[in-house]
Amino acid sequence: MSENRGAAVRYDSVQKSYDGETLVVKNLNLDIARGEFLTMLGPSGSGKTTCLMMLAGFEPATHGEIYLNDNPINNVPPHKRGIGMVFQNYALFPHMSVAENLAFPLQVRGMDKSEQESRIKRALDMVELGAFGSRRPAQLSGGQQQRVAVARALVFDPELVLMDEPLGALDKQLREQMQYEIKHIHDNLGVTIVYVTHDQTEALTMSDRVAVFNDGVIQQLSPPDMLYESPQNSFVAQFIGENNKLNGNVTEIGGGECMVEVAGGIKLRADPVNIAGIGSKTTLSLRPERVELQPEKPMDNMVDGKIEELIYLGDHIRVRMSVAGNSEFVVKVRNRGERRKIAAGDIVPIGWAAGDCKALDAVG
Amino acid sequence: MSSTISDPASDGVVRAADGTPLKQRLNRALRREKLRSFLLILPLLAFIVLSFIMPIADMLFRSVENQIVEETIPLTVVALKEWDPASGEAPGEEVFAAFHADFVQAFKDKKHTRLGLRLNYDEPGMSGLFRKTGRPSTKMQPPYKEAFIKVDEDWGTVETWAVIKQASPAYTDGYFLNAVDAHRTAKGIEMVPENERIYLFLFGRTMFLSIVITMSCLLLGYPIAFLLASLPLRSSNMLMILVLLPFWTSLLVRTSAWKVLLQQQGVVNDFLVWIGLVNDADRLIMINNQFGTIVAMTHILLPFMILPLFSVMKTISPNYVRAAKSLGANDWTAFWKVYFPQSIPGIGAGAILVFILSIGYYITPELVGGTSGIFISNRIAYHISTSLNWGLAAALGTILLALVMLLFYVYDKIVGIDNVKLG
């Protein structure tokens, strides 16, 4: 990573081990720009929460340094870092009212009463809970508690706010609504937000950039669309969205394309993203909606597949096929109102563009 | 057919399909369930009634029961009704005649000494008087008044008869008066002389020592419970075994161990002398006094403080303290403003448990308390097993019970019993 001066947060060669035997975070380098909404996305145990806890100051880094506004903070205790944090399950103080919860960070900063009150009011109005100041957290619904937690993390005007799976406890509908609200708050206040989640929809909806974690390493750091459109490796392709895998060997490289031979001797044209060279193994990654069933015009890649199963899903039809030895090959056919004459057992031609088919590192 | 589910509009009663009111139907359906669960608890219920509720009720009753006088000397009790101690004269011949008849019968039944003992609680010397009069009473000839006075002059005094008359009713408040250092004299209820007062002082000391023990248990137990709750499961289980270890050792052994440690030639004194902190000539007196009681009982009751504290602290998510720190609170503020208030239910539970246990504690104060460290319970035990004044023991016990209930009520008002969590 370049020495990007002026970043809000910078992880510099950070490593973390709990037991002295295995590294939970392996040599993390990451710059987070001021005002950015960065999401750390990954399966559980991938090290994303550990990275957040090290930034908040609740876990010491085993090696390396974390900088906050270019100041090293390894030896700064959590309460002096001035970072707002929203916890999983909110961690609202149950023995205090909502207003007292919000007053807490202001009281410990010795702010005078009238200033406290105006700030609490502003923060509560921001999350549309102006009338709930005297309630106890237990008297609020999950979504309301969540908003209070957000308001509390913002009430003392931190430049950086950390969120640790804050929407995990909410039901689906509320979760989607809160995603937009948090996004709007971020846009309005211009704070830097570091957000941890294992939910890819959340990550894609809200973030400026997403860091995909696996096995203690950032697999890819990109804006959401890039993450989906051009995954850098098989893990990312598999983790983000739906994905068809075809294993094969590279036979030719040239002209910005490569030729891959998959099972059954079928040769396919692909975009060489992450391959070692001619003769190396590769895994082709292909999004289900980029495949055309019975294409009208010839396409870069044309193969025959056997339809195994049809699932009607309203806006599209999910077709599970056997293609080149892969019986889990999925094609999404948009529902345009026309009746296609296809049934399970049929053998039909399918096609896709070479650019939509990414040749990535080989897996499985 | 009209056996559908009735319409409630007709008479406002919801009916089942066969026309009986639904409530009645439901009760009948539930009755079998209830009966079965009642049968399941029946053995325990019977055991508790027999071994706990009935003895307690009996003891409570004994604190006011006084039928011995009426049963032993029934004729005298009737005859004394006419006599007024305020007249300043001993009762007349008819009372003595009745008393003689009663007394001879009591002597035959060997009951006269028991009565003497009972009256001795009210007036020392009565026991001796009754015993002395036992055999001579059988040879007495009328007039009985002279005959009794001949055996002992006390029979001619107003006080003796006033005591008997006063003790005549079947129920008495005498034991309760005794239990609060008061007694009934010819002039009404009075406190006993200053140098004879003991029970109020003992109640006070029991309260004071119990509070001191509760506080020291809290001071020692809180950090341990905190440590237990914050350690990872494996090491906290190990420590928990250490906390529970005392439960597997006999109470007597633990108490005796403190005797070994704290006595003047004991381990602690030896050590202090060896490091030169204490002169060999004036070794510290740490046992058979209040200090010994407080130390030993704090040690014995400490688990009862730690366990409720631990179970409450275990439920406090570490995220609360983290949240407080992320909001800018230093370690102390985060603890005091966020962690401590959430641990109060555990403090309440532990404190009330230790306090109630210590207020009625008996064995440890008996063994290490000497004279300055004993509790009211030791006095109750003395009256049960040594002085055999069960009435007074019952009165003291009743007062202790009432006191605990009163404190419990006050505690409920201040802390709120629903704030108490045992786990």
C-alpha cells in the first residue's frame, strides 16, 4: 500500500494472534479515506471483527501500527480515541433512560447541561425518536434501540464511527430500512464509517468500498459494483452474489483473452483475471444472469446443456443445468412474458460473452 | 339441535358444546392436572409441615403459653381472684387451704418443682421455696396459713402471692417482656435494673456484627466475583471450585481452623512475632472476641455473597463496558456508572442472603466468639438446652423472626425484592 498521508485510518502491517500459534489477522494494510463508508465483509472467523476491535482499542495489535489521522494509536486507551461505536445488540445501558444514554458521552466530557440537552435533542431528532428520551431501552422495539445506539455513537461528534454488525438482530424488512437510514446519516454528516458485516447485501447497499475478508487477509478491496463485476479471485466471486464455477486448464493466452479447456474437451474463451499461465489450472466464474438460454445470435462461447430443473420465481425463472460436467450450473432467465418451450430433460444451447467469464485462481 | 357453541349474547356466559359454562368446563379439565401436581408435592409438603411449620408454630405458641400454673394449682388460681395485692396483706386462710390441696396433689405428681422453676423466671427464689415446702406440705394441719409460714416466712409476704397471681393467666406477655429486658412489677411494666439488661444489647450486637460481616463479605467477594465473571470459562471454573471448596469441608473444621490461626500461640501471632511486628509479651488477642467472630463468619459466609454476585455479573455483557469506554469514559467511570449499577441486583441478593444467615448464626460465634462475640442465637440456645426456659427462648426467637421480616420489608421498600437476582 502506498504511503497515503491524510487517511482517516491507516492499518500498517497489522497482525493479530490470540494464542501465539495462529494469526487471526495476517499483515493487514488498509487506508480508509476521510468521509468514506468502508465495509469489512467476510464469513465468521475471517478476522473482520478483530480488525474493528483493534481500531476501537479493545484488542491490542500483536504487530504493526494503526494510525488515526496520522497519529499512531496503539498506546492510546479506547476512551481517548474519540471513536463512536455501535455494537452488536446495541449495548445500550439498561439502567439509564434513552436521554441518559445519550448524555453519557457528553457528561464524561464535562459538557455543560444546556449544551448537552440541545445535542441530545438534535441527535434524537436525527433518528426520529425525539419523543422517546425518557424511555428505558427495554421499552423500545429492536429498531428503535438500534437508532438510539446510532444516535449515541454520533452525539459527541466523532469523526470516525465503527459499527459491528449493528443490524444483525433486526428482521429483514427493518434491516433494509435501517440500511438506508444509516446511509443517509453518513451522507448528511460526512463522518467516516467502518462497518463490519457478514451480510453481502448490506455491504453492497451501503458502502463506498468493501473489503472482503477471508482467513485473516483482505481478498479484495473495491467499490461494490467492481466487487460483483470483476472479482479478483474465486473466493470473492463465490462469496459475493451467485456464481457458476467451471474448472479447466488454460491452453492459450493472447489479445486480452484466454482459452480454457473444461471437462468434455470444450474450449471456452474467458477474461484472464487471475491465472498463472498456459497449462495452469483455473476456475471460470460466470454470473447466472449473464448466460443466455437459446441465444438468437451466436455468442463468444456456445455450449449445450441439459436442463435438470426449472424453478419459477416470478420475475425470473431459475434453470438448473448440467454443463460441462457441472450439474449445479444455474441460468437465470428473465420473465419477459413470452412462453419458452423448455422442460426438464431438454438439451438446449446456451451462450455467454468472453468478458463475462472470468478465469480465476483454481479451487476445488 | 342447539348443542353448538352457545351465543354469549343470551346470558353473557360462554358455554361449551354440551351447554355447561366454559369456565366450569375448563376447571374440570384442569382439575385432574392440578390434583396430579399436588400429589407430586405432597410428600415434601407433609415433611415440611411436620418438621418445619409445626415446630415453628409450637415455638411461637410457647412464647405466650402459660398453662402450667392453672393446671398445677387450679383451686388456688380461683381463690386468688378475690385477693388484691394492692391491699398490702397476704391472702387469707381460704387461699392457703386451696393452695394446700393443690400443692399436696402437685407434690404427689412431682409437679411442684416444675411450677417453682416456672415462677422462678418471674421472681428468683421461688424455685427454692417450692422445693423446700414439698415434703413438709404433706404433714400440715389447718390453719394452713401458719403452717406454710412456719416452713418459710416468704409464704407470708405479699410479693410471693403477687407473683403467683400474676402468673395465673393461661397466656402471658412475661416472656416477651423478659426478652426486651423488662418485667412486670406491682407498679406495672418496668425495665430491669441496668446491670441485668442483656437481651436488647445482644440484639443490637447481633445486628451490628451481621452488618459488619455482610459489608466485609461484599468488599472481599465483589472483586472475586468480578474476576470469575470476566475470566474465560476454563479458568473461571477452576476458581469456582476453589470458592466452593469450603462447602465440602465441615463447618466445625473451618471454625476450628480459625482457632488454630488466630489464638495467642497461633500461626498469625507467631508470624507477627517472628517478623517483629508484635512483641512476644503482648501477642494480639484475636480469638474469643468480636474480631474472631467477624473473621471466621466472613470466611464461612463469603461463598453466599460470591455466588449471587457471580451469577448476575455473568449476565452483564462486556460490550457495556466497551461501549462506555468508546463513548469516552475512563476505566473507573465505565465501571462505576455502567458496570456497578447493573451488578446491584447481585449485591442485593448476596447481602440479604449473608445478613439473614449471619443474624441467626450459632455455631461459629459459640466456638470463637468468647463472651464479647456471641449472638442472640447463642442466648436462645442457652435457654433451650441449659436453663430450660423455653418460653423465653421462644420469645427471643419470635422477636428475631419478626426483626428479620421487618428488615426484609424495609429492604423491599428501598431496594425492591424484584431487583434481587440469585441467578
